[in-house]
Amino acid sequence: MANLRVHMQRCFSPLALRAYFAEFVSTFLFVFTAVGSTVSARMLTPDATSDVASLVAAAIAQAFGLFAAVFIAADVSGGHINPAVTFAFAIGGHIAVPSAIFYWASQMLGSTFACLVVHYISAGQAVPTTRIAVQMTGFGAAILEGVLTFMLVYTVHVTGDPHGCGGGRKGPAATALGALVVGAVTGACVLAAGSLTGASMNPARSFGPAVVSGDYKNQAVYWVGPMVGAVVAALVHQNLVFPAVPEPPPSNESRHGSVETVVV
């Protein structure tokens, strides 16, 4: 009970509130660019239901949008921008479950507000939802979304792991590099599977358009697949690729014999 009280106090601390706001703003930015680019492409080519140019435009917009969203939120909230990423970090013990719930709420609100803004500033254009191709089943689409999300969340873990490609580097340059890599893998996945499932990889990305359009068809695909893929990515990264190394027992060296780094 005492631990729960402590967690709830942390959930409403100024730092936590800043993190929720950062997730809201960054998710708004990402979904606005993702959905807005699709609406813009449709307005430019109203007679074309789908074409390569629209797919490329969506991939580029989402890659740059996520790059910017992760970069501006990285030092405040960690730059999750995705309930699946938050879920993976919660499973790995990097974020408390109560905080993860508030992260999810912030991400869902950011996505919904972004879609509302796109809808009204585009003179009432219908907000496009993520859909699965007619040739695919819901189960197959969920598997594909899980695989795509695995690649995305695994990349997020590697870029943020001090033992991985980040090498423990800090500062704007390292943050920008990590955000760029995450954006790049997102754009690549959209190019690879955008015509099959929309390559959402993000429940918030699919939730906002569904709320504003009122079309909740196949929403389970964009929740179950990404969540399962995110958990598998977290477990693979933490247990197989970069397993936790047990800390050595304390030694009786002199105070000048070693230096201990404490991360708060």
C-alpha cells in the first residue's frame, strides 16, 4: 500500500506532469504529420485511391514526423510516442505501471486532438483510418503489425541502451542520432507494408483516426499485434542480446581506488 502511494505521488509530480505533456505534444505532432500527409495526398489526387507517390509521401512524412517527435520529447519523457513502446518499457521495468497508464492516456489524447485538427482545417475532409488489405485476414494483419512493431521497438531499445550502439553517449547529437534511426526504420516499415496494413506499429496512430471518423473496424489488429511485438522485442533485447550483468560485490578498496557512477 505504501509503495502504491509513493507511485501515485510520483505520477503527479511536476516532472511526471511535464512528461505527460511532452508525450501529448509529440504524439500530436507525429499523428498530425502522418494523417495530414495522407489527407494532402488525397486532395492533390482525388481520383486515385492509392498510388506509389502517396505511399512514399506517407513514409517520408512519418519518418520525419517521428524523428522530430522523439527528439523533442526524449529528455523529458523518453520520447515514447507509442503505447506499444511504453508497454515494452513497463514490461522491462523501466517505467512504473501507473505512469505507463498516464503515458497511454496522453498519447491517445494527443492522437485524437491531432485528427480533430486535421479534420477541421482541411474543410471537413474525412480522416483516413489504417486498414488491412482485402487479401489479408485479421490474424495475418496482426502478425504483420507485430513483426513491424518488433523491429521498431527493438530499434528503440538498441538506440537507448548504453551497451548498444549508443555507447553511453549523451547530449543533443546522440539524441538526434537515435531519433533519426527510429524515424528511418518507421519510414522503411511504411514503405514495406503500408499497402497491406497501413504499417501503423502504434495503437495511438490508429486510435485517433478511428475516434474522429467513427470507424473502429479492425482496431484489435492495431492493438494486439503491436503490443505483442513490443513485448517480444523488449524480452529479446534484455535477455538475449544485452542481458543485465550482475553488479560486482562491493570491495574494500581505498576511496581513491575506484570511481562509482550513480544514475538517479
